[in-house]
Amino acid sequence: MAERNRKTGAAATMRMASERPNESAPRKPPQPASPGDKTLTKGLQLLEALSAREGSRGISELAQELSLTKSNVHRLLQTLSRCGYVTREASTERYLLSSKLWQVSRQGRSFDALQSLARPILRNLIEETNESVVFVVVEHDDLVVIDQVQTQNPIRVVFFSVGQAFPIDRVVMMGKGLTALQLIALASRPEAEARSALRKVQEQLKKTKSFVDDRLAELAAIRKNGCAVNRGAWVSGVNAVAVPVFDLSNNLIGVLSCFGPADRVTERSLARIQKTLARKAQELAKRISV
């Protein structure tokens, strides 16, 4: 037995020794990065630069910061834009990160920090309104669904999924107009930006030019009243109320909304739900800003 153990130990020692690198052997020089590697590295550096600061960035600014040529930065931005990771502001032609990186990073995760903060608020809203509720955040020109809780009523309206992103300036899900969520987001924008976004919607819906002016008047009323009410304007037979969620500096963080069938979410219900949403939006804002 002892002899066998000695042989086994010797064999293990020999095997371990053979697996060690030969210290006296010359080391291979590092291989130069391939053009593809260099392009990937530059693309990742560009994403990091866009995420390092708030607001949009220009090509010249990014080129100077990363010590790249403007043509190189432009090509990289075009590729990232086609893949959905970067978006360009139509009014300034400057670039921003989209919400795609956030969506990719949260794949397979049941919740994140924002969702854990919002979920108790949404559950309370369900108890008080008995209708479905959703919370979205505004990321540049997109609305991203952070969480949604559905009513237990046998007839329910389901539109969104957690992690879904949709633009504020496009009609979504074959609707016939903008959602209350989008109206709140547009109401927080300067008039020039809102007008530009509404023109895109007008073209998509093939509406007359009065559509833009009518919606701008609606946005002014939303800013004054602190809420957006959608009476079947997006999907027939569905009513919705949405309110903004602001941070401590009065910047728009996201939107809280409640929606349901029009025969249940009546005119009287809309007024009551709006007050409840406004109260819960303030509570959510405090949770997020702490």
C-alpha cells in the first residue's frame, strides 16, 4: 500500500511538474492587436465616453477626448447607431447612449434597484385603484418600462413588458395616437424639441398640420395640470392617466401611469386616480432621490 502511494505521489508530482511552464524557455512576444480588435476597443471607449457625462456629445468633442480622427468617430457612431446602442439628436446632430445597454445588462435579472424601489408603490396603487399600473423612466428620447403590475380584474389591459423601450416621438403598437406616458415626456421638453417630435408623429399618422398645434396646446395643459389624461386617443376603449415623477431638482425622472377599460375607468374614476397617482409619484420621487 505504501509503495503504491509513493508511486501515485511520484506520478502526481511528475504530472504537476510537466504542467508548469518552462521558466527557461523564451517567452513569446505579445501578438499585435488585429484591426478588428482595435475597432472594438475604440467602440468600447466611445461608449464609455458617452456614458461618462450627462447630455449629448458632438463628434469633434469625442474625437479630441479619445485622440481619434473625426471620420473615425463618425464611422464608429454610425455602427453603434445601426446596432441600437447610440441615438442622435435630430435638432443638434449630437449623440447619446440609448437604453439598449441597460436592457442588455438586465437580461435574466428579476429586478434591479429602481424596480425594487418602485414595486411597493405600484402594489399600493393597485390596491387603491384596482387597475393596472406602470412606471417608466425617460432615457434621452426613449421611455423604458421599469416595472408593471396588473390588476386582478378578469378583464385587463396588457400592453407593456418590463425592459421594453419605445421612443417618445413614434406611435407604438399600431396605436392611433400618443400614449399618456409619451405626452408627459414631451410636456417636459422645450417647445422646439416637442414640435420636432410631434411633426414625426404627424407624418406617421398622416395628419394635417393642425395636429402639431393641437398637441402643443395639449402639452401646455398637461404642464399646467400636472397630468395627462388619455381617453381612448391611443387605443379605442382604453382610458389612462399619467403623472410625472421629478427629482429634487425638478428634472423629469419618469412617468407613473394607470390604465384600464373605459367602462371601468370612467370620467369620475379618472379624477380620483389622478389624485392618487400624484400622491404616489411624490412618494416614489422621494424614494429614488434618497
